[in-house]
Amino acid sequence: MKASKTQESKKAEPARRKRPASELVIITGMSGSGKASVLRALEDLGYYAVDNLPIGLVPTFAELVRDSTSIRSAAIVVDVREGQRLRRLPAVYRRVKSSVNARLVFMEADDESILRRFSETRRPHPLSDLHDARPIAENIAQERKMLAPIRAIADLTIDTSKFNVHDLRAFIRDQFSAENDLSKIQIRITSFGFRYGLPPECDLVFDVRFLPNPNYIPKFKKLTGRNPAVARYIRSFPQTGEFITRITDLLVYLLPHYVREGKTYLTIGFGCTGGHHRSVMIADAIRRNLADSGYPAKVTHRDAAKQV
């Protein structure tokens, strides 16, 4: 039995790509528990971050995230700075969950840790009153009582008593990013000439002036390391291939450690005398090798266009 034209056309239609669900993370909890650090960690993961959003604006913000074509994930902090309005958060959260993929994260720590953190920062507790000499321990107890109903509905509760800032950032990465998603680090590679100075933005710099210089060969002088003939000349020396292999292996070893430590960008510089030949060819080769290893990188050649 032949399919009708209508059926055939439906089969021929390409499947529509589903728009990824919008995500909103609401961070709340005890003052001094690390909410700001969590917000910054999520921002580094690509979340649109807003601190101290008035609770009345949360539903509107959720709708903006849902309808936005540029924001797919957002994170906000709503806490005791809202005062008595914070009591509305459970109802607001239930409303928000009906329109976006929402997650409520509750931050806490033991009294000793919170007291120590306020002592170190010398900042007043949000519930303190300039005209009230009440001990900070009483403010902490009052805040715990206020937040108990919110803690009860949290999707994720994080006790930061034993965390330092680095531990907390690592925990957030584990919770909110794919376990092996190494694309969270942005890699930039630049070639440059030492005669024009070091690029100040570089985290790592490698000197390739030990390689033979094509600048002394007249036919190569006006060209750059992107020219196939120049690249073949530089590669003709055994130390070139060994250097590329060793540096690639070093970077592939280092990059997961940078990711785990919370580094979100890395700039790598390769320098030769003028920034035209050796550094250009090496930078391009390393970019290709990193891409083959699962680390996409962008490359720029700072001084390649300068007059030779």
C-alpha cells in the first residue's frame, strides 16, 4: 500500500530541534554561608547571574529567562535582606517552577563557621540594627528560624562549614556542569614578537626562538608562518616536531587541573623574535593539536601583520 502524498511529505520533513529548557537557579540560605561564591561559580559556568533580586520580581525574571533567545541559564540570590517579604519565597518558587526548570539551592553552615566569617570580614549581619546591640549569635538564630520553611523545600542543601572557597567552587561545578565537560575553559593562543614586548594577558609563555629563523631566507622574509612553504621549512627540523609534541602533552595534562581549580580561561603565548614566522606556525599547530584532544581554542597572531 502506497503512502499518501501527505504522509510522504511528513516523513520528508526534518525533525524540528527542540529548544533547550530554560533553567533558573534560586540561591538562598544563611548569611555568611557562601551564597555570593556560589553565584560567581555559576556565572563562570555561563549562568546569567543577579544578586539580591527583589522577590516580587522573581516570577517576571523567570518569564524573561523562559522567553529569551540569548539566556538559557540564570542564577539569582534571594535572601534575608528581603526582610519579611522572604516568607513569600515558597509560594513564588512553586509559581516559578510551573514556567521554567527551576532549582532551589539552600546554603548553610554551623554557627561557629558563620561567626568566624563575620568576624573576618567585619561586616554587620543583615538582621543587625544600628540601635540594637544584640549579639550576632542571636541574629544567626533568628535567621535560621526565618529560613526553616524555605530550607524544607530546597532541592539542594549545601553545608559549607568545612568548605573553603576552592572546595565550594569545585562542588558547584560537579553539581551544575557535566562531569567531563572540559569545554568550560576558554583557551586563547597568541603568537607574538619579543621585540614588541610580552602580551600582558598571557598565563603561559613559551619562547620558540631556539628554532631556526626563516627570516634570514630572502624568499621567506615577507611571508608568515601560515605560508605552507614557511611552515614546511620550520617543520623540517626535528626539534620542531618534538617541541610541538611535548608542549601539547604538557597542556593536555595541565588543562583538566586548571578546570578543577575553577579557571575559566587560559591564554597561551608563543613568542619568536618578530612574531612573523616561528611563533605563528607553532601557535597554529598547538591549536590544532588541542582541538584534536577535545579542547577547542582560538588563535590570534598579534604581530604577524607588522612590517618586517
